[in-house]
Amino acid sequence: MKKIIITLAIAISSFSAFATEPVSPIVLNSFNKEFTGVQNVEWTSTDSYVKATFVYNGQNVAAFYHP
């Protein structure tokens, strides 16, 4: 359990460090529940959506969230 909490804390701080604009904790929480073990996450925010592009299972993927 401690490993999961530490991993999530590191992942959230890593995502925040590379975000071009702040990503809400709600979006980050939803993203972390849906995708584990992702690499190279890049965030893009607009008024309409928040987009995460990343590598998942060796494939480039994009996920869209409403802010």
C-alpha cells in the first residue's frame, strides 16, 4: 500500500512539473485511476478540454477531459 501511495505522489508531482498550464486535481485523479504505468505525459489545456498525451503499453495515446 505504501508503494502505491508513494508512486501516485511521484506521478502527480511529475505530471504537474511538466504541465504547460495547471491541471486540476480532479482531472489528475481521474487520469491516474484510468491509466497506470504511463510514460512521457504532456498536458495541454484549453477552455473546452484538457488533453493528456502519453505512452501507454508502448503506444502513443491521447486522453481528453472536460475541465
